[in-house]
Amino acid sequence: MTENVSVILHWNADYAEIPRKKLPVVVEKSYEPMIAALEEWRDGTVCFNLTGHTIEFLQQNFPELIERMKELVRENTIEMLACGYSHPILPLLPKERVKKQIKDHINLLKKTFGKHPQGFWPPELAVSPAILKQIKALGLDWVTIDYEHFQLAQWFGNEYNPFERRRETLTEFLVKAYWLKGLRRVKAYLSAKRMMQKANAEQSQPLERVIISGTETLKAYLSSVSWTYSTQFAVGGFVPIYTAKMHLKSILQLKTRILPLYASDIEFFGYRTMGPTPAKPQSLVNFLEKLKENNIYTSSPTQIKDDFWAEQPKNICTGSWAPNKSLEIWTESADNRELIRRLQEIYTFLQKFGWKKRIIAKIEPYLRIVENSDARGWAPLPERKQEAYSALNTIFDLLEKEQKR
């Protein structure tokens, strides 16, 4: 039988599809109710990943929520995971920026919550072997990697080779079903349900290790899209063909040390939804209580002994959570290519001046905005893209003054 489940809740105040003026509503409907539910629960460990900008926003506007989180961190009801400070696509950054983004976030977590993080949540789950080497060098013990990305890495040297073919990912299938109409859509979602149940059984062993270089490895906790979707549908109560009771039964049938129950945006509890109404934060905690009644505990991957992680390390490639597991969502549009070009100009300037701390300190707040993935991701609001361009122009103005010194 399953022994433990894990829950990773990712908090992002720069969310591409949420207007800034709606952030107080997100706090009201999602953030605060989740903290309140965990304060009543206090019966395990849930992982939180708050970006640096999210912590800044809460410290300025909802400091009492940060104080309540601190208490839950002290008693180990919450474990904080490290991230890139402003949620950048790390494989697109030069190594100097990768180090600064991660190190600054670690320092912010230590200053705010008093503990050095052990786990790492890559923004958009975008990783490469080079990025993982830097993560390990900064004293982190494990990293979250998308399950299907991990699986593809074992088979494909180059999926763009026309003689290589990969199977459709679960997210790609769901996107196709979303656009169908009438009976065809119903049939597609019934097929998706069967695919998720099959994937759940296949993706129930998340404790892996990945090769960084030579004999150097890092623990990899595999985040399953199928378990995340299934959990959200089950506890949300808006998918009558898949209930919490069915979800519990599927968990009881498995034998695993720890199950990746949910690992995604906290905003899908209380604020955003894939159905008629959002799943409530309390509904997730109620399900964790139901699991405890069946002797299944909520734990962090940090709490799983080293001996239980895979002995034989596997390969990893550059990829992300995206439907096709690539970085294309963040690189291929005209705006994204423009932002990447202009960022490269900035990096070239900084490299020319030896990455001087004095210069970087002046442009850091703006550079973080331009590097943020949400200005160029899944469906960014025009205001989010404009924020990036405005920050970009400010950086160029500051660098021009620097050249005249």
C-alpha cells in the first residue's frame, strides 16, 4: 500500500494570466484559505514554493500571512522549496545569472523563514544537466522534474530527428480534447480519464536520481501531470465521473514509498479552475485527512531516506513541463525572440564589464522582470509583456549612463 503522498504548492504573484489588480482576490480566495486549512490540519508536511516576487508582494501587502507561514515552517507543517528568484527559465540564462537568481532566492528564504531549503522547484520545471550542476553546487539536495520529460530523456537523443517518434503526452491529448465539440469531446475526455488512470499507475514511483556529469548525480523527484490533474478533479467535485472516493481507491491499490499527489499552482485551489468552479483549498486538506485515516501520511521528499531513492542514476535532457516538454512556449513567438535578443545584448555588456556587482545592483530589479517567464509563457496578459519591455528599456537607459562614466 502507498505509505506517503507529497503535495507541492507553487505560489507566483507574476502569474501570466492574472492581472495585478486581482492579486488581493487571489490572496482572499486561494492563499489565505490554504494557510487557514493547514493551521487547522498540522498533521504532516506540505511543500511550498514562493517566488521572490511573491514573498515581496506578501511582505508589503499581507505581512500577517507571512507571519502565519513562519509559524507553520517552524513546526514543519510547511517546507519551503528554493526557486529562481523571479521565476526565470533557467536554461535560457547565462550561468552567472542562474547562480544569482537561485542564490538570492535561497538567501531570501533563510532571512524570511529561518531555514536553508533542501528541495528545488525549477520555474516551469525547466532544467538541463548544466542547470542541475549549479543547483547541487548551491547546497540543494533534490530537484523536481516533470515525469514525462524524464521519460522522454531516456529514449530520445533528438526528437526533431524525423526518424524518431514520441508518443503524445497527456497534456497534448487534453488540449486536443478541449477544442473538440459535442459527443466527440465527451469521448475524448473519457479516453483522457483512462489515460490518466494508466499514467497514474505508471507514474507512482517518483524517487529517481539523474546524472549531472561523470559520477556526479542529484536526487530527482518526478512530478506527475496525471496525478496532479487527477487530484484536482477528484477533490474539486466538478468531474462526476472521477470522484475523491475513486481517487482514494486508486491510491490504496498502489505500493509506493511516496506518491506525487499534487505538484502545481496553488491558484488552482480557490481562484483558477479547469471546471465550472475552483477546487477549494479545504477540499485538498480534507482529502489529506482521509488519506491519514488509511495510514497514508503527507510528507516531503526531504523526509524520505537516501536509501529509498533510486540507486542507478538516469539521463536527463533540456526540457520542461510544457505539453511537448520543450522550451518553445518561452522562445518561439516574435515577442519572445525579441526579448531573448535584447537580453543577450545586456548579458554581453555585463560580461564585457566582468559582471561588476555595482552595475548589476543598479539593474537587478529590472533584469529580474525581463528574465521572468510569465512575460512570455503560456498566455501572458499584455500588461505582463509590457512590464518586461518597460524594464528592458530602463536597463538600456541605465547601461548607457554607465558607458558614459
